[in-house]
Amino acid sequence: MELPIGEQEEQLVLRQEIEDTGEKPFPCLTCGETFLKKEHLMTEDTGENYFPCLKCGENFLKKEHLMVHMRTHTGQKIYECLSCGKMFRKKSSLDKHIRIHTGEKPFSCIVCNKNFTEKSNLTTHMRIHTGEKPFECLFCGKSEKPFSCTICNKKFTEKISEKPFECLSCGKSFTQKYYLDTHTRIHSGEKPFSCTICNKNFTDKSSLTKHIRIHTGEKPFSCTICNTNFTEKGSLTTHMRIHNGEKPFSCTICNKNFTEKGSLTSHMRIHTGEKPFSCTICNKNFTVKSSLISHMRIHTGEKPFSCTICNKNFTQIGHLTRHMRSHAGDKLFS
């Protein structure tokens, strides 16, 4: 018998509240498993599944669920994005995708007000505030990483997403078309984001945001120990290793450890003999770019380091430092 309109609305509101909380109020008296909907419990008890997939054998309670599932086999995509033309199998997938274009982020953190496009991203973010480690061992406290890469065996606490968007130029793959579009600008040279102050152009908005801080002097990332401020989060992460002594990048040849990956890369050239930075004038090669920059001043005559007392100029800051001691009365070799 069909319920009156008022009762139907009440049932819909109740069901939505249950889905939002994740509560599963219908327990099976035989095995103890709980279910979100009563019809799922009835199916579990009776063993009846009404709509089987003839391709893979999976069963569904409703015909419309089977129809959505069949699209995984047929590849049919009936929901089209009106902004970019991308097609989707599910309306929910289209709804998520549209937020890339609109910038909508409906899921908000109640602690720091940061917003997210998907609820799962908010759930992961909340662990920063709560300290929750859902894969933590109760005995030793070590966090388990149950998801492994099938290629390199690297482990992760979150499930690795598929990367269906492949760059036709270099073969690199991405989880979202937005990231692929940003990446392809490396190959095309396109830089659509422009600084309104100095007109410098960038391939993505985040790079422009970081650059703007050079002009504004904004340094939003602060060290909680010494209060030093940084323009980028990565710079703060690297700085924190000064305080905690962490050196996570290790040389596989001599076991020397480094705080930054770039420092390890430069160090490895001592072992390999690689000198990738070459002078275009005399063809002399260098292991690090900074050495090449200093060397080029021999050819250009540039002396960017100036003494504030006598205005004498130097090609390298080390030369200026030694010179300043002559004014201070220090002896270089004492």
C-alpha cells in the first residue's frame, strides 16, 4: 500500500539522515551483520537477488542499479558535461566533475574551514586535526599501509585511484582530466595564468599564487618552534628537519643522509661523475647549476655582490665576505 505524501517525505528525510551518519540500523539475527536498508537485510535472509548481471554474475536489488552497472561492461556513458564534453556513466560522477569547472567545494572542515570538492577528501583531511590513524596497530602504534602499488610495491594508507587520463606526448597518467590539462602545458608551452604586477606567466594557478607572494611578501606557513615564516608549505616541511634532525633522503652508495631530495641528487653526481650543467661559451661542465651561474660571471664580467663601505664589487659572495674582514680589521689567516 502506498504511503500518504506526508509520510513518504518523512521516510525520505529519515533515510537521508541515516545515510549521512553512516548508521546501519537493520541487523541480521543469523550472522549479526548490519545493513543500511531493510530490503538489503531481507535479501540476505532469503538469499534472493532479483536482477543478476549476465556478464559477471553480480546481483542487484533494483533494475535501475543493474542498468547502471551494465555500463561498466558496455562502456556506455550517457551523462555529458556541458562545459568540456566529457561523458560519464553515473550522474553522481558528472556532479563531482562539474565542480572542477564551477570551483564549488561543498564539503567544509568544521575546524579550519578548508573546503573540498568530495566528502572522501574531507574525511582524509579531518585526520590532520583528530590525529586519527585508521590503520594503526593497537600494540605498537605503527600505522599499517594496506594498499600497494602493483608495479613498484610502494604502500599507501589510502587506496590508489585509477589514472585513466594519459598524456599523448610522454605517457604520464593522471586521476583527473584537470591535472592532465595542466600537465600538457609543459609540452605546449601554454601559460594562461599571468601576474598582474610583473606580467610573468605560469602554467597553473597554484604557481601564480606562490609567485604573487614575492610581490606581497606574504609568508603564510610558520614554524611553530622558531616562528620563521615561509611562502610555501614545502619550504616549511624542509625547514622543520633542522629542528627534528630528520634526513629522509639517503645515498645508496655511501649511506650519507640529506634533508632534501635535491641535495641527494646533487650528491649522487660525486659518485657518478655526472656534470649536467654546461657553459655555452667554453663548454666547461658543472655538477650543480649554482656553480655554472658563478662561472658565467667570468665571461659576462658581472659582479653582483657589492661592498657597502667602499663599493667594490665581487663575482661571488664568498669573495665579498673575505673582503669585508679587511674593513673589520680581521686577518684572513690567523
